[in-house]
Amino acid sequence: MQTRRLNKKYGVSVVKIKETLDAAKTADDALGKSLRDELDQIKQAKLEELKKLAKKKRGMKVDPDQIIPRFSPAMLHKTFLAKLGQKVYANKGYVLDGFPRDYLDACELFLDIPKPPAATESGEQPEEEERNYEEYKSVAGRMPNKVILLEGTIRGDNTVSSERRGDDGKGERDP
């Protein structure tokens, strides 16, 4: 609802997580193939897990069509980087709806963070150090100039109350 208002008032594009992922999944490119492959792997793993559970609980039926896999954070980042790399978003601005979900997602999306070291020859994964995101630089052209965070809560009467916060961190209530 709020994104439509922003789009209408300021003419900025709205990038919704579901629409972005649906378009990327059907794309005939390397990213689309990668997304489809990951979804198939996740769905297959979940199916195997449910089949094992169904053996323990007699009478439980497993319907593969009811399994809805979730993308890994890495695939979400790749998908959004590809989408936001298009010229229309660099020139006109955009509103992200549904992603990033939190501060860490935003840091991963907008900052230049080096990849963790690869596994050693023995196959051991090095311990990942806790990251201090303040140390990383933003990627030119990727980091937005202005950020408005809209948070909504559903009240007891099923109406939505939202709060807007701008760059200064101060909020104002929207009834």
C-alpha cells in the first residue's frame, strides 16, 4: 500500500521480492538457471526430510506440490543485485518491498564485502569471523542516497499502523 503511494507520488520504481524472484526464476539466463537449480535442490532435500518423517508417523501423506522452498540469503542477494544493476533503478530511484529484511541483509546488499576464504586443501572450512560492517565501503552506484524505512504493525482491529523514519532517524506516525 505504502509502496504504491510512493510510486504514484514520486514516480520511483517498486521492486517487490515476490515479483523479482518470480521473474528471475523464469529468466533464460545463468541467474535463472542457478535459481531453478537451487530451488530444486532445496525442494528435494525438504521432500526427503518429509518422507523420513512420514515413515515415523504412519498415515502422514507427503505432497511434493505443497513444498514451498525458501531461497538462501546468497541467492536473494544475487537476484536483487542483478535487478538493481539495471539502468532504470540507477537513474530514477526505487523502493524495495520485502527485502532486505534486516540490517545485515542491507549491508550484504549495498556494501563491498570480500568473500570468505575458501576451504583448505583438507576440505576444512575456516572459521568465519564476526563482521564489523562499519569497516566496509559502499559500492558506488549501489548504495542509495536516501533511505526511508516503513514499518507496519497490525492492530487489534486489523488496521495497519506504520512509522516512517528518514535519514535523521526521527519517526512520525501514520494513523
